[in-house]
Amino acid sequence: MRKCAICKKSYIMGGTRKLLRGNYNPTNWSRKQANLQWATIPGKSGRVKACVKCKRRLKESAASKTKKSAK
């Protein structure tokens, strides 16, 4: 199963509803997948699959560490 290695986000089940003659007709259910990308975690070797939110968080924390060390 595709899952984020940091926050463990995977998928959610979602369906659509079509309005047909005044009544909602539930249609097929489908999986909404998380947006997973390859990312390197600082301090660890190799790459992992991480969701974009965690990847952005890793980038921001790395940037703030470099700013603190530059001061």
C-alpha cells in the first residue's frame, strides 16, 4: 500500500453522487491517493516516499537550520 513514511498518510475512500430526477444516485467508490514523492530525510541514508506536506515541512526545517547556523 502507498503510504507516507513520515506521517503514515495513505488513502481515503470517496464516492460521487449524481443528482438524477430530484434524487441523489450514489455511484462507484474510488480511492483518493495521497500525493507521494521521493524525498531524502536529513541524517538518514536513502530515500523514502513522503507526502508533499511532509516534504515541504522537511524543506522548511532544513532551511531554518541553515539560517540559524549562518547567524
